[in-house]
Amino acid sequence: FYYGAVYVKRHADACIAAGQKTEEHLRSLGATCPCFHHGSTIDTQDFTRKLQAQQPDALKRALGIAGKTVVLSVSYLQKRKGVQYLIEAFLAIQPPNAVLLIVGDGEYKRELRKLVPPDCRNILFLGHDESPAKYYALADLFVMPSFSDPWGLTVNEAMLAGLPVITTTNIGAQELIQGNGFVIPPRDADALQAALAQLL
């Protein structure tokens, strides 16, 4: 992202940014060309249909989490996605009637699993799913703790599902959070713990 911004600064006649924060980053590196924002969004009609087709109570029973408050994270499991801070915050709270569902796969999954005590039953790794709407439909709140994302379409999906969102100042989609969640510093498990505790 940094080297791309430097290239834009030196060579581009114009640039297209994912949002206001991406443009601010380009400007901070000296880009002076005109900057246009593209619509970082999802097919809302299609995703709404997928949400409405779900049976969240049945899925909760199948997962063994009926009656639980569900904290959801959906992402490719890389270090920069910050899920390690979410696990740390969740374990610090130890909410008695809540579960953390981590949907996704990636090279950092093994390291994330090491953070979860062997006897912990309220953090579930569910792997990659091409149709994650089912998880948004059963969730109560959504967390995207990434510390490097030009946008973050999972925030759009969570908001369409009506979920409060916790995300960081290092993702472009933070500009969507206007009274419907928290924007916290990246890599800050304490701030994440406080926001999570308040929403729970």
C-alpha cells in the first residue's frame, strides 16, 4: 500500500481511492493528483435475499450455541486482520453466555488457535465459507479488528445484517460507523475489550 501510494504520488494523473481514509493516506505521502472515490459496497439486494433465506435458530442449534450471544468475525486469517486482539479481548472478558465465531481461513490460523486455551468452548473456528450470510444472520455483533485494510467489505455486510460493528481507525470502512458501533485504535486489545464489553 505504501509503495503503491508513492507510485501514485510520482506518476499518476488521477487516482481512485476506496474511501476518505485511503485518499488521506495518499495525500500524506504527497500525492497531488485528483482523487475519486469508488463505491466500496456489496450487492445489497442479493445479500439481503441470502440473509432472509437463513434459519438462524436452526443453525445455532446445529453449532451447539442456542441461546448464546454471538460475536462474529469474518476475514481471511492473516496477521494484519487483527483477530489475535479480538481473541485476547474476548478471553479477558470471559462472557458467560457468549460465543466468538471466527469464520475464515488463512496462513495465520494455526497461530490464532494457539491463543485459545484447550478447555475453551466459547471460541469456534468455522473455516472458510462461500456463503457467510448464515453467520451474519445469527450474530449479535460484528468485529473487524484489522490494522491494514483500504476498505473492508465485511463491515458493509454486517451493517446490512443490522449488526453493531467494532472496527479500527486503520480501515477505510470506518467512515460508515456513525453511531452504530465503535471505531478503536488498531492493535489495542484494551480498547477492543472495552467496546466489546459495552456491546455485550
